[in-house]
Amino acid sequence: MARTTNCTRNEQSSLSMSPPDAVPSETAPIDLATRLATVHGGVADAAREAGRDPAEITTIVVTKFHPVSLLEELYALGVRHVGENRHQEAQSKAALLADLSLTWHFVGQVQSKKARQVRAYADVIHSVDRESLATALGSSESSIDCFIQVNLTDDAARGGVDPLHLSALVERVLDTPGLDLLGLMAVAPLGAEPRRAFARVRELGEHVRAQAPSAAALSMGMSQDYAAAVLEGTTHLRIGTAITGNRPVVR
């Protein structure tokens, strides 16, 4: 496992594998290298439109349910940043692929009781959304990069902190040993105009920097809306099916 403390380096990618009970999708996918190149081209186009350097943007390939062979192929294509959102699957993949120089991003919800286990293999956690989780992730022995997830919906059951409570959570993360705050993470709500949602996250990020000047990163943008995220300043994209193709069917 490649442990890093700066996940905004000029590597743009990631990998994945599937649990034993996964079977291939019946839909024949477009060539993986072609999909990867298409996304990289789309990111570069959006970056140029925004007057940005594409090298500022890290593309994390989210690989839920995909096989080890896909991870290895992605690695051969230059992918170094991979994302997972299910603890047991991520833990298994990280162990099996420990010989590859991958940066592992955990992008799913973290149960406080599993926080130590996630911390053991993840390099970056994108979903800190409550003070109790920040406390559970703390450590006096090592540091881990993290994002605070913001909830952009009115549904309190969805992951993320309410923007009204963001400042307090920022303070808790800053006061917790072993957590290095990179910035904010968010998912554009279903049915919402993505760019408007991402503009809101950018504005919240500007307020966060008043408390934590170095927390300038933004983790936002997925397969269907990454161009809008680039236009609004994302530094980390979390791309799944646009690169990996349809997820395998799980029995």
C-alpha cells in the first residue's frame, strides 16, 4: 500500500477488483484504455475552459465490485488513485494489491466502530461527517488525509454534515491528532443542476479556509457530472462507470 500525505500530486487514476461472487456484466464494454482516455480528455477540455491546469486535478477511479484483473490493467495504464466505498471489499483489495503503488481513497460512509480498520489501509478518507467519527479516526501515532463530507440535500439521513454545523466539525477535525484536513467532499443531489451544487461547495470551501487555510481541496464530480465539477474548482474527481464500464452483476 502506498501511504501518502499529499494526494493532489500529478497522478490521475485508480483501480479495482470484485468479490468472489461477482460475475461479468452481459454488456460488452468499450475498451478500458479508450474509456480512460476519454475521461482524461474530458477533464482536460473542462480544465482548459476554466483556465486551469489539468495536472491540478486528481482522478480517482472508483472500482466497486470490479475484478482484480481490471485493477491490474488500470495500473498498467498509469492509474495510481483508486476508490472504494465498502469496507470489507476495500480491505480485501488493499491487502491483495499491496505490491502495487496505489493510493487508496475510501469514499463511502464509515461506521465509527470500523474507523480503525478503515484507517489501517486507506490513504485518504473522503467522508468524515460527524464529530464522533473524527474522534474515532484520531491517532497519536500516524496521520491520515481526510475530507469533510457536506450534505447538500434536506435529507438528514444522507451522508454528510449539514452546512450549518460545518464550522464546528472543521474545528473538531483540526483539534483531532492524526487527521490532516484536505478540504470538502460532496455529491450533487439527484435532480439538481450539478454546477450550481458544486458552486455551493466551492463557496463553503472558501469559508472553511478562514479556519483552515491549507484545506483548499474539493472532492466533487462523478461520471455524469465531472465536467461541471472541474469548472467549479474540483481537485479530486471520483469516477466509476465512465472509466470502468458497468459494474459486474452480483448474485
